[in-house]
Amino acid sequence: MDNSGGIQASLAGRYATALFELARDEKQLDTVGASLAALNAALADSEALRQLTTSPVISRDEAARASAAVAKAMKLDPLTAKFLGVLAQNHRLGQLGNVIRAFNQLAAAHRGEVTAAVTSAHPLDDDQVAAIKSNLKTRLGRDVAVDLNVDPAILGGLVVKVGSQMIDGSIRTKLNTLAHAMKG
């Protein structure tokens, strides 16, 4: 497996690689990917889940029990549920978002896709995501998986990162450039 992006260099990358290899070997990539997408959405929506993953005062056993309850309530596949338990036991739930991102990059590379991190000021609808994927596919000549992020601080437009390339079409950057030009 090619990890040229340095995925294995990080703690989250090592966990993601382990999960990816297990899922690939058990032919569960799509199932695990769907469970991780649901977990990622839950992390974005639930303050209680974010607190569970980041609180240093929650013991390993409490975190493991809570993770098992979350997995059961969300109907996560057994492999993802067990993996969530491992993160809890190792006191690494705080890395869950990074693990999900790294897993998605590995899965995209496995499918022959390149991953683009797309940051917008507001959530994008399905038509907008499809248009971005189409434009990036034309530009890069490969299928593109997108990792969507929302950052209201960019005010509008998009920031797209593909590997070491970055396309910054955000209003914040345009305003900063204009302000800099006006200062002379």
C-alpha cells in the first residue's frame, strides 16, 4: 500500500491504516466507510459525542461503555464498533475525526481516486458537491473523493486542497489581498 501522503506518520494514520487493512481483508470497506461517515456526521451534530471523545476526565472503562452504547444506538457495523472500543480503551477517542479523514483517504486511494479537502463557508448541497467533483475530475484527470468541511470564517467561496496544491477562492483571501494592495 502506498502511504506517500505520510498517513502512517501520524497516530491517527496508524489507527486508520489498521482499520483500513482489516476492512479490506474482510471485504467490509463500504460498510466500514458508511459507519465512519455516520460517526463523522454525529460528531459534527452532537455536543455530547464531541465531549465523550475529547474529555480527559472520562475513564477508559466509561469511554468504552459509552462507545459501545453509541455503536449500538447508531447500528454501526461490528468491525467499526469494535474499533471504536479499541480507541476508547487506548484513550484515543480524541483522534476519531482524524482517523476518519485518514481512513477516507486510504479508501479513496484504494479505489483509484484522489481526495480533495473542500472547505466552504456554508454546507454544500448534493448538486454543488457533484459539480465540484466533476470540475476536479476534468482538471486532474482522475476520480475525486471530497472531504467536506465548513468554516464560516472564509466568508464565502471555496478552499480546495488536493495533495500539496491549494486553490483558495475564498472571499476572506480576496479581501485580505485587496487590503494588502491598498496599503501599497
